[in-house]
Amino acid sequence: MFGNDGSPDGRFDNDGMFGMFGMSQRQVRIVGGFTLLLFGLASLWWLCGPERGDPPGAELVRFMMVGTVVGGVVALTERLHGMRERWREERQHLASALDRARQRDTRDELTGCLNRRAMLERMAEESLRSARLGQPMCLVLLDLDHFRRVNDRHGHAAGDLVLRGFADLARARRRDTDLLSRWGGEEFLMVLGATDAAQARTRVQRLLEELAERPFEEGVKVTCSAGLTECRGGESIVAAIERVDRALVRAKAAGRNRLEQA
């Protein structure tokens, strides 16, 4: 309560006066009620004890003043608690809104994959990382075969289910270091980090086989053609994309449901 020099310690004022604002509402009510109880008992002792003090009216006025102060502090702390809760909720809503906006900026709304712009940015980062570490990196461009027939025969809702289903299947087969984007329409682009062409062929071929055997809604089945290329350290991303696109065109021309490498 007192400092080393006998003067009042400032920490008493801070802890005693403002410490209540850090309590929970229940704790504040308990402290307020306990304070009034103690003051009421002290007043009774002062009025009825061997050394009687002021007249009962004066003691009642003091008790009412203390009750008013304590009640005001309790009400103020409860109001502050309510404001803090509203601020916390508003911060959470704002964080959720920002996250949704960020998702819209970087994700395809239908499939949840990276969109084209976000993929280009991530590809550039992955290319620099691969060049710095001296690790191979592969691009895989996938296109669902005859996808227009799915929309024509079963409707666009079924087509959307197929796109989402393919994205889920591809995501389930990728590693944490891989990237997957909806490149456009029924085309998807994958970036396989720290993966050479032989490893990528094995993984992509397995994905094509699983897709061909998987039925979607209403028994719809689709296949997929794929182009694959291994990126060379420090080369242009644009050049690698053009190369993998040519590989996909060859896969389509060769009968679809197959993988071609460039």
C-alpha cells in the first residue's frame, strides 16, 4: 500500500480502482455486493457498538453514497464488458469478411482451386524456389474430355458437380507442396514441386485412371487428357506453359484419356 519512503504506492490506486475493469461480470457483482455488505456491517457496528458515532441519518447517507458509487462502478464495468464483447464480435466479423474477400481474390468460386491470376503468382514463386534449391518442377495441364457433352446431356448442374468432383480428387492426390488451379473452363493446371518428369508421369497417370473409373452424379463418367513438362531452372514460366499446352493438344489429338510429355 505504501512505498519505501512512506508515500502511498501508486500501484494501489491502479490495482484497486481500475483492477475491477479486468474482472468478469460475475466477479464484479460479487466484489460489489461484498463491499456493500462489509460497509453495512461496519455502519451497524458504528451505530450500535460501544462507541457510537454520528446519528443514524448521517450514517444512512454515507451508506447510500457508498452504494451509489459501488453500483455505478458495477454498472460501468458491465457496460465496458458489453462494449468489449461487441468489439470482439466486430473484429471477428471483419476478419471473416477479409478472409472471404481474400478467398474471392485468389480462389475459383466453384471448385475452391486457385484462380488463374493467383496461380501465375504462385508459379513464379515456386519457379524461383526450385531454381534456388536446384530441384526439378513439373507443370501438368489437364482437360476433361468431351465436357460439353456432360452439360448438354445432363445439364450444367451436373457439369458443376463433375468439376468439383475432379478438383476434390486432384486435391486428395496432391502433396502439401503441390499447387492446383482451375486454369479455365474444364482445364486445370498443377504445379508439382520437387518432382521430376518420371515421378510426375506416375502420379498423373494414376490420377487419370482413378478418374476414368469414378462415377459422378447420375452415373456420369468422364476421362481426362493431360500434358506434362518439366521446368528447367530459371526458364520463363510463359515458355513452360506454352510447352505443356502443346503436350495437351497432342494428347487430345492422339485419342484423349492419355498423358503426353513435352
